[in-house]
Amino acid sequence: MDETLFTTMKLQRARRNLTQAQLADLSGITRKSINAIESGRMVPSILLALKLARTLGVTVEELFSLTPSEVDDFDC
């Protein structure tokens, strides 16, 4: 399974006219982590995902998703 995660965080952040630094301040997450998540270098923990979604006013599912092939590969 490809371990990359699709995120709309950059788009959601831009819709609110927030910089990475502003989102970091509002969510209590470092700007470095925001940058790493947006660039796909870091998969956020559940806690970070929840904080980011709450700060941006969206659900975790709106912010992060798996591609269909990743879902098919996931064993439940």
C-alpha cells in the first residue's frame, strides 16, 4: 500500500487566507509540521488531524483521504 495521504489542507488554509504560521498558531501545531503535512512528508497523528480539522472548520474526512486503490489495499 502506498503510504502517502491525500490532503486538502493547503486549499482549506488558503480559503481562510491563513499562512502556515497562522494555522500553526491557531492549532497549536508547529509551522514545520504544517509544512511537512502539506508537502506529504509527514502523516499526521489522529490528534493532529483532529486539531487541524477543528481549526479549519472541516471534518477530518474533508481534510484527509485515501485514494480508492489505497482503500482496496487496506485489510480490515
